Amino acid sequence: MPDPKLLYDAVVSGDAKSSLAITQQALADGVDPLQLVNDYMVPAMDEVGRRFEANEYFVPELLISARAMKAALEVIRPLLVARGDKPVGRVAIGTVKGDLHDIGKNLVASLLEGGGFEVIDLGVNVPPEKFIEVINTRQANIVAMSALLTTTMPAMRTTIEALKKAGVRDKVKVLIGGAPITQKYADEIGADGYSENAVGAVALAKRAVAA
Amino acid sequence: MNSRERVLAHIAGQPVDRLPLMPITMMLACQGIGARYRDYCTDYRVLVEGQIHVAETYGFDYVNTMSDPAREAADCGAAIEYFENQPVAILEDQALLTEKTTLATLKIPDPLGGGRMHNGIRAIGLFKERVGNEKMVEGWVEGPIAEASDLRGINTLMTDFFDDPVFVKDLFAFVVEMELRFAREQIQAGADMIGMGDAAASLVGPQIYEEFVWPYEKQLVDGIHAMGGRVRLHICGNTRRILKGMGSLGCEVVDLDSLAALSDARQQAAPGQILLGNMNPVTILRNGTPELVTQVAAECHRQAGSRFIVGAGCEVPRDTPPENLRALCEYARHHAP
Ligand code: B12
């Protein structure tokens, strides 16, 4: 019987096959699914984030770790849903209108999933109406926007304005990120939070739903 | 000494009257002649007009054919999208090599076949005719990892390094062959120098760079040299961990983005390597003041030493205040290497 601790190593090293196998075995052995997430997967992704910040990991390593985490989540999520565990929150995430950069956004989406959120990924080049639609139809309570271009940053402000106009601004917390974004900018446009990296994004989202 | 003579002499290690000046402009050059960016990308006459105008207005020592990363991918048959006033974009969710097996049947497009590459080659011909004796004429090719990302989808390629290294190497080999054909026609049309943009290289660490990227960049650089061309390498983003490799490809010019330090590049690059760059195009050049730009340009020069060409870390944003860009140009005008 594989030690569930090995799940941590499988995620950190980006080994999706082992990650899935260990998870399946652990579940068969009666380990609590939420415990697998909280005790092994979340700490593993924290470690991956730390290595990225320290220039030990780069984008390819981040992406395979995220994939290993997702492989485990695929079998864990249905169990959580079946027993009635509610997701921590429901996030509508997307790269803003005019912007096609999605590597950072994808990582944030994966980590949020790992952190227990239900993630509705709207992709790239997302117009404000799309966010509004998802708030209304799928009860998203967090809107997460990514922008990598200084020319598309203003679309974050426009989206927030559009949320206000549509009368849904109070239903959601708005989180923003991407290389050119700063806390100062987040404050200026009235976003609820900013984080410079994906690990921080999860902490931010957790604080946002707790508030 | 005119612009072209200045750059050539500097590259050859001969004395020059002042620092050469070669910042990247695309959208700004287009805006300068009041054209749509879509036309700048698709009509070589608009691009040439815009480049000559910006080079003459600011006294740049060169003109360049770069407009967007999608010339080669478009000719290969990749799905791309045109925007009124944005660069042409490749549709990653419909990437040409979504199925890896497609690579086996993919044909290298004829650079003179009337497509987007041909348009770039025509730009060089027109540059040569209009300003070929005074300005450096710089063509452009995508580097191996940049073009492989365009064909395969960048998110997918990043995991291919682990999942299927053989495929990655086959893909890079295909790309190098295609880019060499494209480069050859550009040189034949009169390009003095070929810019090689390999942006996605900044996303990988030193191991993947050394195993997968560097050897193919090297083939491309050596191939261009064998055709009598010169190479300007440009990698957007944080290249701190791959500077040594970048500085040992034998490129005439290594053009650095603002996220890596020129002082580090100077330490790690081969002796005498010309460095170009690298102030932050947004926070310094666009958002700063002329005084700040001058100060940062001096700092770049100090870090790079005499083997230096003035420019920004990446494309000069289109809404950069003219007085800021002028300050950058004045720095070159008033300083010897
Ligand atoms: C890869 C890349 C591309 C690829 C994108 C492919 C893709 N599928 O994403 C392609 C080739 C398509 C591309 C195109 C362009 N690009 Co580009 N690109 C890059 C590059 C090299 C890397 C970006 C990246 O993925 N970083 C890695 C990820 C992990 O980092 P990240 O996105 O910042 O995300 C992290 C955090 O910011 C945060 N985060 C991100 N989103 C969110 C959201 C929330 C809610 C939170 C809390 C946190 C958060 O968490 C992430 C993980 O830690 C950068 C240079 C660089 N190294 O930064 C240029 C760069 C972003 N591009 C740039 C430019 C100019 C362009 C083009 C206009 C170029 C052109 N002329 O054609 C086009 C524009 C296309 C468009 N309309 O969007 C400029 C932007 C300049 C500026 N400030 O405006 C950059 C900075 C390069 C440069 N130095 O000039 N690009």
C-alpha cells in the first residue's frame, strides 16, 4: 500500500501517473479525500510555488505539477460532491478582453481548484458580459481577472464598471493579477484583491470568501 | 559616418562616432504615420513607411520588418486572427500541431510563395531601395522555441518537454529548417542583419534551455552566419538563468529585456559580446520622465560597457511620450561607446 505522503512527492515532481495511482489507492484504503487535498496536495503546490519564486522551477515544471494535482483532483472531486461537501467558493476566471496570455491564468485556475474552489474558466479575451453572465447563471462569487499587457489592464476597470452597471458588483469579490498589475492599481480601480503569484491567489481567494 | 556605417563598424570592433541606437518599435512606428496596425502587419509598404518615418524622426540607426509573431505560422496554415489595431494573433486553441502526427506531413512553406513571409521579404527589398545605403536593414525570424510554441500551442509545448522529448526535437528541427529558408531569402533581398525572436525561451529553466533550445538556436545562428548574415537575438522576459547560453551563441548582438541585468549578461557572455537594452519599456520609458530615461540609459551603458547599443528592453510601447523616447535617442547621440 503506497504511503499517501508519496502524493506530495508526486505532485511536486509533476508525476501525474503516480499522483493518480496513489490517490486511488489511498481512497480505496479509506483515507479521507479532503485530507489528501489539505495534507498533501495543497502543501505540495505551496512547495512548487516556492520553488518557482526561488528560480528553481520554471513554467514547464509548474505546468506538470499542476497537471499531477489535477489528475488526483479528478477522482477526489466527485467524492466530495457526492457526500455534499460544498466548494469553498465558485470562481469565474479569465484573461481580460484584448489579451491572449493565459499561462499565468491557467496556473491560478489550477491552484484554486486544488484549494477547493469550483473554477469556471472563461479562457482568454473575455468581455465583461461573459463575467456577468456567469455570475448570474452559475452563482460565481469570485471574479478573477488576469492581464499581461499594459494596453489591456484598463479592461479590468471596464469590467468592474460593467459589473456595477449590471447590479452584480456586490455579489462577488473581484481579484486581479498578471505581471503589470500592482496593489496600487487594484486599489485604484476598486478591486478587492491582488496577488503577484498563483499561490498567493489561493490565499487571497480564501480570505475573500471568508470576509 | 552614417547609421549603417556606424553599426557595422561597431560590430566589427572599429571606432565609431557615437553609440548606435536600435530600439524596437512596431505599433509606435505604425501610429506615427496614422495607419491601422492591421495594415502594418499585412502590407509591406505601410510597414516600410512607418519604419522609415520613425527612424528618421528619432534618428534610429536601423529599420526592421518585425510586426507580430505569426508570419511563419500563418504560412504554415495555422489559424490566426487579425485585429484592427493589435498585432496578428495565433489561435492557440486551434493550434496547427494539436495532433503531433501532423508534423510528419507538414511542408515547409515557400517563403516566396505570396504569403506573409513573402510580404516581410518584400519589405526588405523596399527598405534596401529607399534607405539601404544609410540605415541598417534588419529582417526577422522567430526562434526555435517561439515558433514551436506558435505551431504547437505554448501551453502544450511546455509539457511536451517532459512527455515527448523526441517530438520536441523533431519539431525544433523542422522550425530551424524553415527559419533558415526564410532567413536566406531575407538576406538575398538585402537584409544586413536578422533579428531572431525567441520569447518563450524565458519561460524555461537552464536545463531545458541547454538541452532543447540552445542547440537549435545555435544551428540557426550558424546557418545565418554561413549565408553572410548577422544576428540580433532578442528574448522577451526574464532570462537571468540562461544568459550564459545566450551570450555564447555567437550572435553579433544580444538584445536583453529589462528583467535580467546587463551587468549579469556582461559577466556571463563571451568577451566582447555586444549587448543591447534594456530599460523597462513600460515603467521607465513610457511612464517615466526624460530625466529618468537619461539616468537609466547611463546606468545601462555603465553596466554593459563599451560593447553596447542603445535600446529599450523590448518594444517601445505605442503610447510612449515622444520626449521620453527622444531622451533615449539623445543619450546615444551624445555618448561615445
Ligand atoms: C508567453 C508570452 C506571449 C505568448 C502568450 C501565449 C499564452 N498562451 O499565454 C504570445 C506569443 C502569444 C504573446 C503575445 C504577445 N505578447 Co507576450 N509575452 C509572453 C511572455 C514571454 C511570458 C508571459 C508568461 O506566460 N509568463 C509566465 C506566467 C506564469 O506569469 P504571469 O502570467 O505573470 O502569471 C503569474 C502572476 O502574474 C500571477 N497571475 C496571473 N494572472 C493572475 C490573475 C489573478 C486573479 C491573480 C491573483 C494572479 C495572477 O500568477 C501567475 C503565476 O505565478 C511575456 C514576457 C515575460 N516573461 O513576462 C511577454 C509579454 C507579456 N508580452 C508582451 C507583448 C507586448 C505581447 C504582444 C503584444 C507582442 C506582439 N507585438 O505581438 C502579443 C500580444 C498578444 C495579445 N493580444 O495578448 C509584453 C507586454 C508588455 C506590456 N507590459 O504591455 C511582455 C511583457 C514582453 C515584453 N517584455 O515586452 N506573448
